[in-house]
Amino acid sequence: MKLHRGFTLIELMTAILVLSLLALMSYRGLGAVLDAREHVKQETDKWRRVAAFFTRFERDVELAAPRAVRTPDGLAPAWRGAPAVTAAVNLEFSRFASTEGVDTARRIGYRLNEKQEIELWLWPGLDVAPNTLPARYPVLAGVKTFELQYLNPALAWVDAWPNSPTDLQIPRAVRLRIVLASNEEIVRVFVLQS
């Protein structure tokens, strides 16, 4: 008779241990890849939202018009910018309609609300009727700081616009600084058609 020899218990347990270690390393590697993928997706979504906000803001300020508006309190300047502590809206201005005919001439505004969102305020038209409230839309969430500065005719940056009560023009440029909740700081300068 021939003797058939098989594996010993120690050999089987060693093989199972090696396979278990390989499976554990594979699982951890797959977990790291999936975590990295989710992080990249979140970062991509965040920067896509930021880019969409800057595109919207740029389009709006490019259409800014040096037209004062009638309000229940009297005549308001075409462009009004103030720090958040002194005004309900950080920036409010008149905007003409685009050449594509997609939107209308209207008064718009931007502000940082208490939920750390930049809001877009849209009034129904250029002149503001009594008791007319703007529609408010959040356009960018996760913002800690929203600061604006304006370039005056003397080429100096100022924190508020207009410089004087008689100035009905719009500034030469606007500098926008935002700090995201994740502490990234972004500064952009937009030249205005004045």
C-alpha cells in the first residue's frame, strides 16, 4: 500500500493565517482608496460651488448700471456697499438685463447671513415700491467671511460706497474676499463698466 500524505494541522493554520493577513491588508487598502475617493468628491463639489458663485457674481457686477433707484425713502445710489455691521445688505446695486434676454433689469444685493451662507437678494425691478421685499436665495454655503472693497476714482480701495452722498457713479472695481469654513481664503478683483 502506498502512503498518502496530506497537510498537517500546523501547515493549514499557517496558510489560513497568511491568507487572513493578506485579506486584512486588502480590506484596509480598499478602505483607504474609498475614503480618498469620497474626500476628492467633497472637495470637487465644494470648489464647483465656489466657482459657480464667482461666475454669478462676475456676471452680475459686469451688468452693473450707474442708475440711481427710487425707494420709499427717496433716491438710492446706483451702487451701495457697506460693511455687514452697518447695513442689512453688504452690497446692493442696479443691474441691467443681459443681451441674451434671459433676465430683466433689477436691483440686486449680496450679504452673508447668520447661517454662514452668502445670499443673493433680488428685487422685482430697479425701482423699489413701498413694502416690497426682495427674494432671497443662498448661493454659497460654508463661508466665514465676506468682505468687499471698492476702487474709487483716485485709485484707492475703500470699505464703503458711495464715498459722498452726491456720488451716483459706480466704483471702478470691486475686490471680493471670502474665507470658507475650511479656512481657504479667496480674493478676486472685478473691473466694472463705469
